[in-house]
Amino acid sequence: MATYDICEELEVLRSMYCLPGELYISEDSRNGRHIALKLKKEEEKVRIVLDVKMVLSSSYPSIAPEISLFSCELSVKMLKSLRQEITDVIIKENLGSPVLLHIVTYLCEKLGELPIEIEDRSLNPEIHKNSRNCIMLIHLDHMRARTSYIKLIKKWTNELNLCGRLIFFKRLILLLLIGSSYHLKEYIIRNRRKNVDVDSRGQSCKERMLSILCEQPWDKQVIFHEFEVIDCESNEEVKDIFGGDLQDIYHTYVNKLSGYGLKV
């Protein structure tokens, strides 16, 4: 059986998205070819940017691409719905066939039809003018009322369109978040100003021991589709979460935390 040549599909994408920052295609295909694409919808009062990430294995198109969607303006629910539609409408109906152009065309059409399920203040151009995608790593010292605390974290990350991981390992509690810089700052405000835990007497209290280990621009591939809570049983499980583009964060910040037995 002849090997499929993806070059024609990629050249069409390059001709469609030729402006700086619109399209990135990795040249190294040994570990899967990565495609990153920015789709935009711009109207008088609304600007939506949809980051589309596709990973193609060496067996493409026999094996469908892995797809990640991220947007500061669209809700997590909406993004999950879009991904599911791509799977149901595009991939299943074209199983084993080239689908990159079908996926991109479908997303462009859906983007033009989408209602905007975001807070009114997020439509303010002054707010988003200097806002960009960032990654933030937070350390929490303890969590006495774990169930209610986690419930609040999930609520806020959903409202603010943040994806990431809440990581537990022994006494270590880390919160890894990816989203717009504006929404990350809003999250920190809520986490510090609201009653989220209980003190040693069982009284509701604010978070006094939250520390931001790092906050930096994030223009790499979005690796999390949504927010999840993970209980790790070993150092290796913690390290695995910080794989790929997150390795620098692991070695610079996580691996140096004292008292938890973390090691390279």
C-alpha cells in the first residue's frame, strides 16, 4: 500500500493562512506532525480568536488527528461541543480519508455562527487589548475542606475559561492554569478574597498561603482540553503531567520545592 503524501494538504493550508502567526507546521514528523492554526472572527464589538492544534501520527489519515481547541472568548462547554461535533460530523464520516481541510472549513463556518457565551466585561476591547494567553503555576500550602475548595476551583475555572490541572501528591498541592492573562488575574483575586477553606477551629477562612510560582506567556500547543483534578501516587506521575512543553516549568519550579521528595 502506498504511503499517503500529506504535502498537498499542507500546501493548501499554507496558501490559505499565510499571514504571520496564523499557521505553524512542525517540520519534524518523527514524533507526529504538529499543526497550530489561529482562526478569527472580528466584528464591530466582538473579536474571537480560536486556537486549533492538530497532531498527526505517521499513520494519518488511517488514524484521525488529535485535536485541541482553545479560546479566551469561548466557554469551555462551547469548545467541548465543537470538538465533539468535529468527531461526529467530520472524522466519523471521513474515516481513513484526509480531513485537515474539512476540519478547518467546518470550524470557520461554525465560528461565524457561534453565539458568544461570555461575560459582558470580556467584550470590552480595553480589557483584552493587553491580554494574552499565559500559563500560571500556583502552590497551595494546605486544603482542609478539600471537597468544597475543589468545587470552588472548578466553578471559577469554568467561568473564566481556564484549563489545567489541580495536582495532589503527598502534602504537595499545585494548581496549573492556562488562559488569558486577564482571566488568570481574576482567578487569583477570587481565590484570595473569597472564603475557600476552614481554619484549625473549623471556621470559614480566606486563602492566606497561596503563592504564584510562575506566570509567563504561553504560545505553545494547548495540552489540556479542560480542567481536571489528579491525585498522584508517585514522583513520576507528577513529572508526567509536566511533560512536553511543560518540562522547563517542572525543572525550574516543581522539582525545587522542598520537603516533598521530588526529584529529576
